[in-house]
Amino acid sequence: IQDQTQISYEEIMESVNYFHTLRTNPAALFNQVDKINLIPDVTVTPVGDGLQIRYNRQYYPKISFNQTYFDEMAAKKDEELNNYIEPHEEGYQRLADNLRIREQLILEVVMCMVKAHKRYFLGKDEYKATLSMKDIAKETRLPEPIVYHIASNKNIEFNKQVSAFTDFINTSRSLTRDGLSANYIKDTISQIIDDSDRELTD
């Protein structure tokens, strides 16, 4: 290169070093796809003829209260200090209670879902059962808006796959006035396509 270009060795090495800093696909810096990892709030596992439900606490922040330190501060009998530490104890207790209630509500909704889809979870049915928000609200005796809030942005792990709660809330098997269901219609259309001796358009 030096003989053909008459460029000095130092300039060539500077260019080579710069070349190594370049990217083969510079635009990739502006086209990064965010990787979404779904966190399972609950895991359902078949155990014999039944199903085990586990709330995955390990995926959530753990809170703790240093009771020993609080008692030491409270023992000083300092009014200003007490006015400072008491709201912190109340705040911790309120947060801990809310987390317990959250867990309880999620488990109530999941137990209702598992009960409705038990045959599906055990591999005895190909399709999920019919289950609506209203059904869950009736079973759990919770207001429907609360059920909707609990089911939103929550995930369930089953058979090493993570799915949204809402995947298990459907009416695809409910019957219409003609006695048909969405699944039956879908299967019928698939059968017509499979049985046809010619190519069908959409």
C-alpha cells in the first residue's frame, strides 16, 4: 500500500486503526429492538391429577423494617424524633398490607382461572374453556373493574411458557343463539379448506 500510494507508514497505520473503529452496519445503532422478558406473577404446575399454584414473590422487591433500630429511637423519648419515625413505621405497615392484599387478589383470580381451565392445564382438552371477566367477578365476589385491573399486565407460567392472564379469559367456546361457538366455526372452516380439491381464495 505504501509503495502504490506513496503514503507514509504512520498515516497508513492511523487509517487502519480508524478502520477498526467503524461498524459494518452503522444504522443498527438507531434500530435496536427492545427485548421484552415477561415476568410470571404465578406459576401453574401439574401435580398428579391436580394443579399446584405458586405466587412468584422472588420477582418482586422485598421490603423489611428494622424494628430493633426503631425501638432504639423510640426509647429516647424525643418528641421530634418520634414525630419523624412514626410515619415511617405506618408507611411500611401500609405498604406491607397492600402487598399482601395484592398477592391474595391475584391468587383468587388465578384459582378461578385454573378451576375453569383445569382440563386444558392437565392436557385433557385442546381448547381453553369459556371464561369471562364477569364469570371471574361472580366467582370471586369482586367488582368487575377490580378483576380487570388484577388481570391486566399480569402473566402466568405454565409448561415453561409465559402467557398473559388475559389469554385465559375468553368466550371462544360460548354458544351463540344458533348453538355454535367460535372454536367450532374455526374448526369447520379449517376442515372445509383441508377437504377442498381445489385452491380456495380468502
